[in-house]
Amino acid sequence: MSYYMEIVNASKYYKKFHAIKEVSLSISKGEFLTILGPSGSGKTSLLKLIAGFEPLSSGSILLNNQDITNKKVYERNIGMLFQNYALFPNMTVYNNIAYSLRIRKLGKDVIHKEVERVLKMVQLEHLATRYPNQLSGGQQQRIALARAIVFNPPLLLLDEPLSALDKNLREHMQLEIKHIQEGLGITTISVTHDQKEALTMSDRICIMNEGRIEQIDTPLNIYKHPKNKFVAEFIGEINLLKGQCVEVDQTYVQVKLQNNKVISIANDGYSNTLQSQNVYVALRPENIQIVKEAGQLRNSIKTKVIETVYMGDSIKFILESDQGEKIVVILPSSQAEQAINEKEFIIGWDASDATVIVDEQPSSNRDLSKEKELV
Ligand code: ADP
Ligand code: MG
């Protein structure tokens, strides 16, 4: 398989601080990859390495079969859109966009044609003669996007460009950027800490933590089959019930919970859980049901209600299991209204509604020197 862009074993030190730790990542042409992670996990640093704003400490970067590791920013020709990537205040919209073509020494006619093309794409042809301070925040970001794509870059980097916009506008712009990205087929790496944005916009999501990649996968697999506790807890709300794997066969993984109750989870091939390993049964709040009696679904647990939160279209129940673990259940109001005043109930779920996660430390906390000795 040949990839359009590859980062191979990239490390970045700021003096002694190890900000990016042996990151490897491959992207196909036209793909939209989102890097998601907590603040300080190294997202911006990784983009800076790709753009060429910071040199790598070790490793290499390939773009379209060329090694760009030691190339200058302008030689890489990459399009960029940052949160604070301000437009030039003293230039009109037209000149802001034309600027990236003028420094590339293109002819006047070509520049005119290209500026018109991208202005049309962001639907702001009518604002060509305005200055940035005469535009709304959303319009400014559209112009910044037009400026980033006007020279047909091989790669587009987005670093939280929408985080300063209010929610409605942000969601609108997410769709707009996605449509433009798909229309152009431009390979894109986007950074965000907004998990909803990541889930809706991306072909794949890369979860970062403390300078390392925890998991790269499709939004669906990241949500349904998180590889470890960090990923599971980072994306969406999830219940993690501690237990020990007692049996694995082709159909089920059986897990003994702390109260000795055995739970069956469909063996979907995603977790490589082994017998006697310490694990978590991972259950999304929306995949749990309230049942009349144990046995109605493959798995069930008796619970006490700690708190009930009415949220309009849904109801959130905060429960405590008979082994003292907190379990959150979210049900559509239409299904759960009758349970709103209950103090106890039995919850259940089918074998395919849960997944198993091996209880290991996130990769960033592991002692790699020990792992190397083992190999
Ligand atoms: P994110 O974008 O995920 O919030 P950053 O890549 O900005 O994270 O930062 C990752 C880590 O590297 C942080 O701990 C940050 O303080 C540190 N860092 C970033 N840039 C520099 C720099 N120029 N000098 C020293 N440390 C830096
Ligand atoms: Mg950042």
C-alpha cells in the first residue's frame, strides 16, 4: 500500500522536553485525518513538524514520495489554517488571497482567475473589496481558508480554526470545510479537542496523549472499539466495569466482575484479550437498557439509583452496581419516563453492546526501556 504522506518515527525535543515521541503515521491521498487529544498532548507540535515551522529531532516525513524532512516551509507548499492565523489587516479580501499567489510569482490573469475561483468556493465573491475588520469571524475564517487553498497545496493543515466561533457557526463551518475538502479531494490533517467535530468530519481519527499516538482508526471503531482505557474515556461517555477474563472462545469473551458475576461479551475480534487478564467491560450509556427481570438480555446487573437527570429528549440515570461501581445510563425520554422515580432497577445489555478493554497503562506511561528489554 502506498501512502500519500508518511511520518516515520518522528520525535521532537524542545530542549530536554520530549514533546513528540516516536510518532509514525500514514495518510492516503484525499483522506481527512483528525488529530484529537487533550491540551498539551502535542497536536500543534506535530502539525508544526509537518509544516516545517519546527525541525524534527529525529525521524522523517515523506509527502507524495518526496522526503521533505529538511525542506523549508515555502518549499513544502502546504496550506495552513490556524485559529489565530490572522488575515493581513491592511489588505482587502482580494489581496489577502492573491498574496499567496503573488509570492509564487504567478501572472496577473492566473491570479485573478484563481482568486475568483476560491472566493466562489467559500461563497464570498461579493466581499472581495472589503477589509478584514469589515468581516464577521466566520467570514474571516472563510477568507483564511480560501487563502490556504488558492495555490492548490498537496496538503491542508487545520489547527483548531473554528474554536473561536460560536457553536452554530462552528457546526456550519465544519460542514462547509468538509464539502470543500471533499470537492477538491485535498488531503487534510485537522487538529481539534472537540470530539464531536472529530467524529463528524474525519475519515480517520488519531488519538494523541502525551506526545504519543494511542489509536488511529475510523470514527466508528474509535467509538465502538477503543483500544485502551485512555481512548475509551476520551471519546464520549463510557462505563468501565473492572473484571478478569475467565474464558475466550470464538463467540464470547467471558469476564468475571468483582462480585463474581460472569458477563458475556461478543468476541468481535477487536480485543485480543487473553484468559486471566485484568480487563474492563466497556459499555456506552446509550447501549444499556432497563429490564423487568434478570435474564431478559444476555447480561444484567442490579442497581441502585443515585441520581436522575432529566435532559428533555433523554434521561440520564446515575446508578451504583451491587459491586459499588458507578454506571451511567442514558435513555430516550419516551422509553424511560416510567422509570424516573424508581430507586432501584435491573439494567441489561446484549453481548454485542459491550466491548472488552485490557487493563493496561496508556502507551505514554509505559516504561519503554523495559519493553525494549523484553523484545
Ligand atoms: P497541543 O497542541 O496538543 O495542546 P502542543 O503541541 O502545543 O500541544 O504542546 C505539547 C507540549 O510541548 C506542551 O507541554 C507544551 O508546553 C510544549 N511546547 C510546545 N511548544 C514548545 C516550545 N516552543 N518550547 C517548549 N515547549 C513547548
Ligand atoms: Mg494546540
